[in-house]
Amino acid sequence: MTEAVSAAISIAFHGLAFAMVLYLVSVGLSVTMGLMGFVNLAHGVFAAAGGYVMTTLFNDYGVPFPAAAAIAAIVVGAASVAIERTLYRRFYGGDELDQVLLTIAIVFMSVAAAKYFWGSSQQPMHPPPYLSGQIEVLGRDFPTYRSFIIASGAVLVTLLWFGLDRTRLGAKIRASVDNRRMAQSVGIDTSGLFSFTFALGTGLAALGGALGAELWPIFPGYSLDHLIYFLIVVAVGGLGTIRGPFFAALLLGVADTAFKYLLPEFGSFFIYALTLAVLLWRPKGLFGQIGRT
């Protein structure tokens, strides 16, 4: 195997693992922004919360890794319902600047809270023995943990697409995204649907933060430092879609990995340039027709 081919395979593999984490964190933001029309810049807070809950359970209390990640997603998703009902709901349909100020305030409050309870250091994340080391595929070794992330992401993406494309609940969500008033007129409880969708989106973000804690270490500034990536995935993929953020995450994950491997001195310059080019070509994103999955 030539050096160029080996490098391409490595970039594709690590870029795909990165993309799966990005998608899990960002897809909820895309759907909730498309459904509620709410500018939620605090979405990364829920990913960080999932990472903190998982690492605390796993490192301090010896909870098995899969159970710790699942508990993190459930706890954060359930807690987000209270936040949605007490804070976010007051700003639905309001001025976008107010929404931005509210969610940015939540981000800074979360940074202070994380420093208070967990300190300023990164949370240690060492995969369990059965997910450590290398796994051989077609005569080539790949990190076991990142292979697990790719496999888990593929399963979750499939379940999410099936749930929104083939179930009655998914049809209600798509109808509410397309036309909220019409959905209400035919008896759909959009208020309850908003809460469920918000909890689902934040739960997925928490799961993404938990599973991706080795790729993106958990620390107090997590939600602020990675905010631009979440927004790029949503903007490039298109609001209100499931498919769009997936392909946007793939594009961003592989491209970011490739550029930083081949031209590390330029940092993230090429990602921003690529985002600009895509949005100049398709201002609403790759799949930016609201309501289509």
C-alpha cells in the first residue's frame, strides 16, 4: 500500500469518526431551529453536560461505559425539558437578538458552573479495555474506540432517519416544521411536540458529547469553543432536516481532518472557506428546504 493511499484511508477513517460526533451533537439543533424558529446558541452546553455526566459516572463511580453514556443522554434530555418550558418557551416567536442574548448567557453560566463543580482541567477519558487498542480490518489496524464511534453513529443515524420518515410521530414533526399553524388546526399538540423534540435533540447532543469525549475532551469552555462547528453543520446542511446535517458533518469532518493533516499551518482556514463557498452556492444549505428530511 502506497503512502498516499494509506494517508487517504487514515484521513477518511478519522474524519468519519469526527463526523459522527458532529452529527449527533448538531442534528438536534437543526431540527429544533427549523421547528421552533429559535436561535439556540447554547446547544453545545447539552453536549458538554452529557460529557461531564458520563465521565463522572464512568471515572468516579465505576458505571460501565455504555450505561454511563446512556444515562447521560437520558438525564440531560429530561433536564432540558424544564429549561425549555421555563426559559426558552418565553422567547418563542420573539426577537432573535433576545434569543441570542439568552442562549449566550446560558453558555457563560455553564462555563462558570463547570469550573465550580469540575475545575478548569479537562475530564480524563480512557476507554474501557474492550474498546482500547486496535482492531484489524482488511489487513489494516484501526483504533477500536473510533471504530465503535463510527458503528454507534451509523446505528443511531439509521434509527433517527427511520423514526422521522416511517413513524406517525415523525410525520407530525415534519408537518409542524412545514406549517405549524396548519398542524395545530388538524389537532397536533405542537407544544408537547416541541418539548419532546427539544428533549430528543438535547439527548442526542449529550450522547454525542459523551461518546466523543476522547476526540473532543470535556472542559468548561467546550460549548463556546466548538460552537462554530455546530453552526457550520446546521448552516451547510440546512435547517429542519435530518439528512442535511449528516452530509454536512461528513463534509466538515473529513475536510477538517484532511486539511489539518496536510496543511496544519493554515488551521481551520479552509473549513471557513469551504463553508463560504457552499453558502454562496446554496444560501439555504445543501438540503435547505425546510421540512424535508
